[in-house]
Amino acid sequence: MNLIIYLIIINILAFLLCGVDKRSAINNTYRISEEKLLTISVAGGCFGFILGMHIFHHKTRKIKFKFVYLFAIIWIVIIVYEFI
């Protein structure tokens, strides 16, 4: 149960950070580093970040952000393993 709560929180955070970074990019203000965005994705926020990438049309062309999909597959395996 703790894993589910953790994943809900971190994915909401990842989604929001994606939106904030996109707005910052449009307004040409302080940006969230790509390292931080990828780190939160590795830590389990990949689902929220993928949703944010598509809704906000953000970081979809950057090659290194294609790894977010790999992180999602890894987290799916972790979730399935945890609940089986």
C-alpha cells in the first residue's frame, strides 16, 4: 500500500514539474534541469512525466527523454513483482 501512495504522489509531482518547466520554457524564465526531470522519472514519476510530455508537448523530441518509457517498463515490472 505504501508503494501505491508513493507512486501517486511522485507521479503527480512529475506531471506538475513537466507543466512548470514547459511554462518556464515559453516565458523564458528559470528552468528545471533535465537531470532533475529524469531523476524524478527514474524514482517512479515516469507515468506522470509521460502524461505531462504528451499533454504539454514538452521534451518529446529530446532523445534522452525516450528513456522515460524504459523507466515506465521497469516500474511496471516492479509493481507487478510487488503485488504477485
